[in-house]
Amino acid sequence: MAEHDGETGAAKWPYQLYDLLRQHGVTQIAYVPDAGHKVLIDSSLADPDVHSIPLTTEQEGIALAAGADLGGARSVLLMQSSGAGNCINMLSLTAGGRFPLLMLISMRGDFGEGNPWQFPMGQATQKVLEAMGVIVLRADAPGEVIEVATAALTMAFHSGQAVAVLLGQRLIGAKKF
């Protein structure tokens, strides 16, 4: 487990989350670039034992998760709530393919949002994912992240479920743009 002594308690959670993913055998991290996932993305890029895969669109990450599972690897898909809408049709693959899917979703369009374009999908993310059979968990405070992520890892990789962890704007910080 990496040490991050220079970080405050609130700033440590992304590093702790990355360490948790690695402790649970995640070796593939698919992402669409997002400031809310900066630490996870940068940590994966710096880790020689992890395959970091930049995506052109979020739904590619669902197919990547299926391939990872078929190859005996564990993956996580990082995206922003606005990208969850791009995945809806592809999420049908998880029901038919019965493979684990873990998504970490940085939220927009909720607490303190300053960009009106982010509200529609931000407000619909949980409902839309649940309608597609995804189990949705949420973390809004630094002290909740590891507990929620641990539950999600168990649900996804031990029970073969599609699970999304919503990282709320109270946690990641509201953007004004």
C-alpha cells in the first residue's frame, strides 16, 4: 500500500481507493479523462503492473470489462456521470454476459453544480443505471469511500454483479463551470 503522508484526510481518499483496487486484484483501468478521477488515472499510469486504457467513449469500457473477465483479469471503468448515458444500451451486455462490472462515477449535476448542462444526466444517473439492472452505491464524504468501494468490489467480483459507485460532488468538489 502506498503512503501519502503529505495529503490531508480529505485528500487521501483517492490514493486509498487506488490502493484498495490494487489489493483486490484490479489490473485494468479504463477511463475517459476526468478531473474527478485524476489521482486514480495518474496512479494507474504510473503503475507498471496496471494496464491503463484511455477510451474514446464510455461504453467501450463495458466491452473491455467483459474481455478482462474472459481473460481472468479484473477491471474498473472510470467515468463522469454525463458519460453514464452513453453506456445504457451496452449495459444490456452485462445481463446477458453475466460478468462483473465495476464503475466509479464522478458526479456532476448535483451538490453545488454551476453548469446547467450537467443537471439532466447528473440527476438521472442513478435511476437510469438502476433501470438497466446496475446496483448503485454512493459516497459523499471521504470517510465513506473505502467502505462503499469495498462493498462494491465484493458485489462485483465475488457475486458477478454490475455495480456503480457514485462519487458525489460533496466528495469530489463542485465545479463552477
